Amino acid sequence: MSTLEPQPPPPGEEIHLPGASLQPVLLAFGITLTLVGVTLGRFVLFSGLILSVWVIVRWIADARREMRALPEDLSEH
């Protein structure tokens, strides 16, 4: 970096990235089972529905837990 270039400002906030998760894959599988279950039978249909709802509930709970763990916004104070 040249001395003529302005210095970048100090970092203000750490960027939060969620960790790796199987939830998107499981949700896609549950939705696929549900759609295939429409033609194959009720057992496959209900298995897909139960899996999909369970994954959605877990995903929302994990997202809420992660949001609570983030630091408060300093601009509000």
C-alpha cells in the first residue's frame, strides 16, 4: 500500500457467517419425499411432511439461537 493511499478505516464489526449445516439438504430431501409420496403412497408422503416440518422448526430455532448470540448493535446506544 502506498503512502498516498488513504488508510482503510478500522474494522467495526465482525462479519457473521453461519456454520456448515445439513438442514438445507434435509429440507430438500423432505420436500422431495413429500412430492414423490403424492404418487407412491401415504407413508412416503407423511414421512416427507414430518421430516420437512421437523427440519424447518430446527432451522428456525438454530437461527434464533445464533441471532441471540450476536453482539448488540453499537449504533443503538
